[in-house]
Amino acid sequence: MKIGFVGLGQMGSAMARNLIAAGHEVTVWNRSGAKAAPLVGLGATQAATPAQAAGGAEIVATMLADDKAVEDVVFGAGGLLAEAKCHVSMSTISIALAERLTAAHAESGGSLVSAPVFGRPAAAEAAKLFIAAAGPSEALAACAPAFEAVGQRVFTIGETPSAANLVKLSGNFMIMAAIEAMAEAMTLAEKGGVARETLLEVLTGTLFGSPVYQIYGDILAADRFRPAGFAAPLGLKDMRLVGAAAEAARVPMPLLGVVRDHLLAAIAQEGDEIDWSAIALPIRRGAGLG
Ligand code: NAP
């Protein structure tokens, strides 16, 4: 099928590559145009604007950093709004923006599917993403071949696009909370003379044998925070979006404040180019470990 793909960062580049590999006719656009070159080498067409990437495509997917980036490519100069038949928004964005996009696409005669993903860049490369999708049922059906090419499983959340964004934000909050718990426990174990790897082996081999503890446990045990698979400022953005959703719904989330402050400390101490799991560093320093 004809697919437009906008946003060729760590996640988007891998996803676009898998769409091409699955035989789809892909037109790509990225703000920094040079990132399109490897995909053009694989058979993609490079568009001059997001609107051009959407024009003539059955669906146009966006995989961009944040709300501002999505607003720019949808509503800005050369934006895709007027051209998009079905906009598949796969970035992690706010509930408020998902609602605004839903209304804007309906008004311009198109539709919005919210389809944020779970999985780090390695999962994107292996076409093993988990997709939480919500939108009108015909639009979801139109997206199915593209989802199959980039993911291992699609969870259909319902007809209201923003519901999928709520699932994604809730999930990222839980990942952060799991990293926080592991980092605190590893610090306690290490200070008491138990190696982080030993603690991880016992816990993932007993009660905590789930991907989030395995994947992030390995990163924490090895201090593998660079290069960032998911950059800490993007994690901070997600915790801000969780906070906005919680405030709007009048839901106290005290743990959110803890992980947000550790993210801020990690960024302040280590800079922007670090993985969000580096919240382990300020936690360790707080215990007097280097
Ligand atoms: P990334 O590597 O930082 O890529 C960000 C993309 O957004 C780039 O294509 C960048 O363009 C573009 N962009 C930023 N600001 C823009 C603007 N104002 N106008 C147009 N384009 C703009 O990020 P990523 O890791 O691929 O993440 C993309 C999305 O997926 C984020 O919403 C993130 O929260 C979500 N996500 C990430 C992961 C992960 O583990 N990495 C997992 C699940 C979900 P340039 O190339 O020109 O900078």
C-alpha cells in the first residue's frame, strides 16, 4: 500500500525501513532531510514537505519527538492536515493534542488513528513493537498491513483515539516506576555487598521475569546509559504528559513526582544525551556510591 512516513529519528527510521521491507510504497519526510538518504537507498521516495508525504497515500504515519513536532508537521507550513486521508499518530503525545488532531482531521475530511508504541529502538528494528491503537474501525482496518510490518501485536483500545495515548502514557509511567524500584533495590544490595547482577538474576528468575525488568535490569547492572535508546528529555516529556492527564482527571500520582525529580537530576548531572534509565545515577549518588 502507499504509505507516507514522517519522522525519521531512532524509532521512525527503523519503522520506515520495515515498511519498505514488507513491500509497501513509502514516501518519507524528515525535518533534517539527510536522514532520508538511507531509506531512499532502500526504495523510498523523499518528499519535500509533510503534505507531500501524505498526498496520495492511503495512510500517513507520524513518529516525532513531542507535541510541538507533531503540531509543526500537521498544522505548520507544508503541514499534512489537508492531504491526510488517515493520519496514524504513533508518537507519544498528550491527550489534549490527540483530541485536537481528532477534531481537525474530522473537519478536513480525514481521520485520526492514535497508535503509540511500546518497545525501544532494537524492538523497532526487529519489527517487534507493541502497538496500542484507537480510532474509527475502517481507519484501523486500513492501518492493519502497516501495523503488521512494524509490530508483533496490536491492542485495539476503541474508537476514541486519545484512549490509546492514555494507555501509552500509563505504560511509560509504569516503566519509569519499575526502573526507580530496581535502581533503589540495586543500590541497597550493592551497598550491602551484593552485586547488582546477582540481585537481578534472583529477581528476574523468580517473581520479576518480565521484559521491563529484564531489559532495564541489564542496562542498570551494566550502567549502559549511552548511547541513549530513549533519551531522558523525552522521558521527562512523557512524565509531564502523565502529570497533565492526571491533573485534568483529578488523579493524585505521588510516585510520579519522585521519578520526575530523578529524571531532572539525571539530566542536570549527565546532560541531555543519556538514557532515561540513568535515574539510577542520582539514586546511587544519594546513597554515597560513585
Ligand atoms: P528521536 O530519535 O529524538 O527522533 C525525533 C524525531 O522528531 C526526529 O525525526 C526529529 O527530526 C523530529 N522532530 C523533532 N522536533 C521536530 C519539529 N519541531 N518538527 C519536525 N520534526 C521534529 O526520537 P525517537 O526515540 O525516535 O522517539 C520518537 C517518538 O517515539 C517520541 O514521541 C517518543 O516518546 C516515542 N517512543 C520512543 C521510544 C524509544 O525507546 N526511543 C519508544 C517508544 C516510543 P530531526 O531528525 O530533524 O531532529
